[in-house]
Amino acid sequence: MADLPPEKPDPAETDVPVPAPQLLVMPPNDVIPSMVWPGADGEVAWAIPVHIPSGTRGYALFVPMVPVQQATVDAAGPADKPVLVVKPAAATVDSSPKPAATAAASSPKPAPAAAASSPEPAAAAVAAASKPLPAPAAVAEAPKPAVKPAPVANATPSDLAGAAVQAFPPMPPQRSTPPGQRHQPIQPFGAYERPPSAWETFRKKNWPGPKQARGWAVPGGVLAGALGFLVFLPLDRVGIGWFLGWLALTLGVGFAVRGSKDLSRTERLIRSGWAAAALALMLVPAFRNAWWLVTFSVIGAIGCTALAIVGGRQVRSILFSLVAAPYAAFAGIPWVRRHLKSSREPGIARRIFFSVALTVVVLFVFGALLSSADVAFSSLLDDAVPDLAVGSIFTWVFLAVAGGLLAVSGIYTLTAPPATSSLDTEGKGRFGLIEWAPAGAALVLLFAGFVGVQFTVLFGGSRHVLKTAGLSYSEYARSGFWQLVAVTLLSLALIAALARWAKRDQPGERVMLRVLLGLLCGLSVVIVASALSRMWEYQRVYSFTGERIFVMASEMLLGVIFVLIAVAGIKWQGRWIPATTVGLAVMMLLGLAVLDPEGYVASRNAARYEGSGKIDAWYLRALSADATPALAELPDPVRRCTLSWIAKDLKEPDPWYAWNLGRQQAREELKKLGPGAIGNQKDCTAADQFDLPKTRR
């Protein structure tokens, strides 16, 4: 029993002592569990939870039980015993159908003072409690009680509670659940568990994670990845360190998961192929210095690493690998930490940390003394030991954390890989022939008309263009390249949508879909060829750039994809196309690295300068060291201008982990030319023949 705050007695009845009011507390049970009072500290109130079946109209009444002393109930009853008076504190109306379980929330405020200031007979209290309160305007009026209980004398709290409940009309039987709807069971009051999300459900079913294991293989693999990035990976210069850091990471992960048998032999070969592709792309920073080529190569290597870790063969599973790999890097940290705790030698991690710290202190103290004793040794030590500035320390921490997280992701996932087959579901036919066939046929006719014009231009040449469009051939080539690229991408998206959602249950639907998709693929290949010819002619007339060569290579990749779709449409077996497309993209980047695009651009611009006397010296000046051998063949003052920024970048030597073939060859070429062959801003002003940006790109 809990005490309510004392109430102020009525002045007219000051001679009647009023005891402290009592509160009837219902013990919790299986249906109505205990709850935490949501009100503020010190507030006293209580509620009666009421279960109301769906569709029932009635009241939920809150009644504080207040004992009154020496109150006369009726003429027949004794007056020397206390009775309980029922005072309604609040009432609510429920007139709309609800779920199978509803309850009345408690009011945080006690009963009004006017309701409890003067004792009244129990009969009047019960009669007042049995009368429904007026309903709000927005809520339908509840039916009045049909039974009015008689006055109760010397009633106990349980008797009055029962009387208060019996004052309401009987509840109608609960209606049955309509056909086709799930039955909602009655849920008790209290805190409920949050339903699992779609991601949690997928994880529990398809990716439960690895089991607990012991040993030092997993922590050793994580340490190999962290040290590989820390020791080898340069952030300020591209070089061989990118490959060495990724190689250390790959070897550490492979060593940690060497005993795992959750993957089939075919899947292990595929994952190994993606890991080899990532290493091949990481070799590009060791041979080429063009920033855009290095950037795309590193991004491609990260994507191949995600496929090597998580796997994926179709669009959904490939996209899932890009999300699951970063997630596994953080989800696997507790699993890796448990390997250290379950070791046979407790405290071994602390001992290793102490050993490493002691080694660093010893090397620092004795190295400082020996470097001050000999100048030659001091110079050698300065070259071997990196800078200990604050920025360098933050860089080391970042590299170690990045390498360790990548290793955790690979080991955690490959030990118990997720089942991604549920993601790669077949498309359901949603659109019938009458819905997609007219749009597809109209697009085929439109493409056919465009292709016919392109053949006329190709056979008619520049004379036909000058006669019909009033443009030069170079202006005509420049005018529509990007529009054709957009058409190519939209065509690819449309073909993929038709292949996934067009119905092909009937033989006629399959034949019509094959014909339309085949025609779209063939005509799209011709559009790709037209776009490539325009870009090639535009560069031949104006100038070649590395970015334009990259766009041309990407357009060629799209043309190959159209051919693959046409081949897959013969037997409707195209599940291999997404993974093959990623492999072709890797081959495209490696092919560009072999081509040396910036060296090729410099050589083509040098040949154009010899023939026309025009050159974009400002653009060539912003090229990387890869273009140095071709730029060295240019005459003055163009050569002096184009080599000025490159020579400035190569002034400082590279550390061993930042070795790069392009920069090495450029240094050798500049050494042959001598310092007099390198110009400055005045040489670039003399060589400028075009109104181009004067800032470095």
C-alpha cells in the first residue's frame, strides 16, 4: 500500500478527523506485468489497466480508494466502522476499434481536491462512479450503464473495485478475425522488444558470423595488414609502396584463413582471381605517375578487394560487397579481440606491447648517441628514419588503423562468408507485351533513323557535313559526343530493365523480346562507334588529352557490354554479365597503364605541332612525369615551358618505398638535357597560342 498526499478537510467538518488516504495496488501477473511509473519523482497516482476487445465501446475509469472514518452509510448500517468511498478521478472514452490489446494509461496528477475534501456516503460515490462522464466532441458518446449498484456499507477495497467494474455494461464477445487478416494476439503492458530490422534478419539467416576460435593466426594477420600499410604505403607520392602494402595485407589475410573450408574450390579460385586483380591494379602506381590513372586504379583495386572478401556475381551481390566489407571491418573487432583473451598465455598482448615499447626506447636513446658521434652515420640514419613531426605521427596512426581494419574485414568475412545467393534473385515479369513492345519498337525505329544518318556522314565525309549542317567537320565532331554517351548509358539501362521486368512466359513474348533487344544492342553499337569517331576527329583537329582518352576507353567498354548482352540474349543466360563487366573494367585500366596515356598524348601533340605549328603548351606543362620523354623532343621555347613544372616536381629524390618508373625515366631524361633546357614562366608566355587557363590543373 502506498500513501497518497494528505488532503485538506472541509471547514464544515473539521471535527471529523480524516486519516491518510490509502491506495489499492494490484499485484502484477502474466497478463498485466509490472510497469515503471512514467511520472515525475514524488508524484502519486495509479491506473487500472483495462483490456478492451476490438470494437468495444466503453469507459476506462481511474478510481483512487479513500478511507473515511465515522461516516454514516445508511440508517441500517453501523456508524463506528470506517468505510471506503470511491471517487472517480478521470474518465476516458474508447469508441473506435483497436488492436486486441489496449490499456488505460495512468494520470500523473492525483484526484482533484474538491473530490476528496469532504467524505460522502459510499452509495453516492458508487452511483457517481457508475455514471459515464460526457464524451469529447470528437469521440462518440459511450452507452450509459444499464446496472446501478446499490449502496455498499463497510465495503472492502476489493468489493468496491468489483462494484465499480460491474457498473459498466457487459462487454460484447470479441469479434473473430476477418478472413485474409492475421490474428493479432493480446499483448500485456510493459516494455516490448524492438522488432528486428531487415539487415538483422538477413544477418541472422545468411551471415551469422564465424564461431569462437583460438590461436594467434587471426591477430597475426591483422598485425601484418597494419604493419604493411604503416611501413610501405606512401600518401604523398605514388610508388611501389602501394603494391607492397597491399601484398602484405593479402598475405596476412591468406595466412589467417588458410584452414577455412566454407568456400568451394571454384569460389576460392574466383576470390583469388579478384585478389590478383587488386594487386595488378596496385602495380599501376609503381609504373605510371598520371594522377587520374592512379586514382581510378586504386579505386578499382579497392572494389576488387571487396569482391575478393565478400564475393558477388550479379548486380545486387556486387553492390552488397561494397557495403558488407566496411561493415565487417568494425563488426569483426570484438571477434578478433576474443582471440587474444582466449589465448593459452594470458597477458601475452600486454607483454608484447611492453617489448615493442622497450625496443623503441632503446633504439631512440642509442641511435641519438651514435648519430651525434659520427656525421656519416647521422646522415644515413636521417635517410632511414622518417620524420617524427606531429603530422607524421597522425599519418602513421591512420595507415596502421586502415590496414588493420581491412585485415579484420577480410579475415572475419572469409572465415564465415555470407550467403549472397538470396540477393541475386531472378526478375519477375511485370509488364506485358502490350506495355513494353510499342515503346521498344519506337526506340528501334528512332535508332535506325539516327544510324542511317551516321552512315551517310561516314560515307559522305566533310563535304556532306559542310553542305547540310554548315559546320566544319571538327565542329560537327565536337557537337554531339556527350549526347551520344548519354544515349548509350540510357540504352543500357533500358535494355537491363526490359530483360528483368518484361514478361516472357509465352513463346511470342520471348521472340519479340529477343528481336527488340537484339536490334537495340546492334544499333547501340553503331551509336558507340559514331561517338568514338567524333571524339577521335575532335582530338585530331584540336588536341589530345588524357581525360579524353579515358572517356573513349569507357565508351569502348560500353560497346563491348552491348555485344555481351546480345550474346546472352540468345539463350537467356546473362547471370555472368555483371562480374564479366567488372573484369573488363579492370582490363581497361590495365590496358591504359600499358598504353601510357599521358606519354601518348605528349607524342601526338608533338606530331601535331610539327605539322601545324600549333600546340597547347599550358596543358602539356601540367602533365605528369610520364610525358617527359615525348616532351623532351619538342623544340624551344615549347620544350622549356612544358618541362618547367615537371622538373620542379622531380627536384627532391624519392624514398625507396615511393619508387616510380615514370619519375625515374623522367629524371634520366632531364639529366641528359641539362639544367639549361628547363624554362620558366616567360618561356610559357612566348609559347602560348591559345586562350587557355593559366593555372595548373
